[in-house]
Amino acid sequence: MTDRGATYPKFINYINNTTQQPLNKMINIVLFGKPGAGKGTQAEFLKSKYNLTHISTGDLFRFNLKNDTALGKLAKTYIDKGELVPDEVTIKMLEDEVSKNPDTAGFLFDGFPRTTAQANALDAYLVSKGWEVTATIALEADDEVLVQRLLERGKTSGRVDDQDESLIRNRYQEYNEKTAPLIKYYKAQGKYFPVNGIGEIAEITSRLSSVIDTL
Ligand code: ADP
């Protein structure tokens, strides 16, 4: 015989949980933009404001480079030329990082996806967990402004890829060829939100926040 006294409260709990917390309450944001657009800077503010797990593929590669891991050695051969690291390597690294944070309130993807194959892989991987990309927010800025920003950053960051203008230009070429098509990809899903990336840092954070607050 069923113990109704024990089962009923459990049922009420179940109803409460399913009605008060929609299944997809996670906020997964892709922070999009050209090199130097300010993704890393803004991610620092947004991750604490919205309690998100920040995953920067550029930072992960640099961590591996610094620690001279096999992944770092491989990535270096591409990064030093201003090229993208191959998809299969980057996708695997990203998935490993996501799987380390199963209980997060959401992810802030910075520098990923950068190719259509990566965007497809991200969608498939999130769906396999019952999640999805909530929105892609793009920081927009003019190429020439960005090249100057990167050259300035290169003076202090120690990043080799920020110190040589031809390497920087190559990254923009990679962006135009491989990453720009993602704008259409996310627009088609109704998930693309462009934001003006020129202005004071705090001002840009509030532009980004006003998009996130509507999600
Ligand atoms: P940027 O300042 O160019 O936006 P990041 O710090 O995000 O640079 O990344 C530095 C480098 O790491 C890139 O130029 C690229 O070689 C590699 N990288 C980062 N993210 C990706 C990615 N999603 N796919 C392929 N390569 C990547």
C-alpha cells in the first residue's frame, strides 16, 4: 500500500519546483566581438553581476601555454601566427570546461564559438544537457579603433599576438572569414543582440546588462 502521507508532500514539492523554476532558468550568454572589442573586460563585470561561469577560450589557451602543456604547445603554433586553433581541439577544451561546472547558474562564453562548426558543437552539447544558448551579445567597434587598442594592450600585456600589426590584421581576416558568419547564424535563431562597444567601460557594462535583464 502506498504511504500517501509521505508521497503527497513530495508531489507538492515537485509541483512547486517545476512551476516556480522553469526548466531552462539557466542564462547562457555568448559574448561576441572582434579581437580587442572588450569581451574579457566586460566578462569580468558580468560574471559577478549575474553569477555566471566565465569561460574564455583565449585565457584557457594562455594558461596552457604558460604551463607548457601539450595543448599549449599545439595552440602556440596557431596563436603565434594570428590563426584560429583547429576546431576539434578548441571544442574538446570547451566541453571539458563546461562539464566541470554542472551546477552553475549559467555560462558566459567569451571567444567561443568562433566558427560555424564550433557554434553547431556548442548547440549540440548544451542541448545534450537540456540547456541552450540564451543570447549572443555582440560588442561592436570599428576595426581601426580596435587595432589601435590591441597595439596599446600589447605594450603591457606581454601577448605576442598583440605586438605585431600584421598578426593583428591576420586575426581580423580570420574573424571576417570564419567568425562573422555566426552573426547570421544567431540572427536566424532570434538570439543576436548588438551593442555599441565604444564608450566608458561602465557605460558599456550597462548596455550589456540592459540586454541581459530582458532575457
Ligand atoms: P582576441 O583578443 O583575438 O579576441 P583571445 O584572447 O580570445 O583573443 O584568443 C587568443 C587566440 O587564441 C586567438 O587569436 C586564437 O588563436 C586562439 N583562440 C581563442 N579562442 C578560439 C576559438 N574559439 N577557436 C579557435 N582559436 C581560438
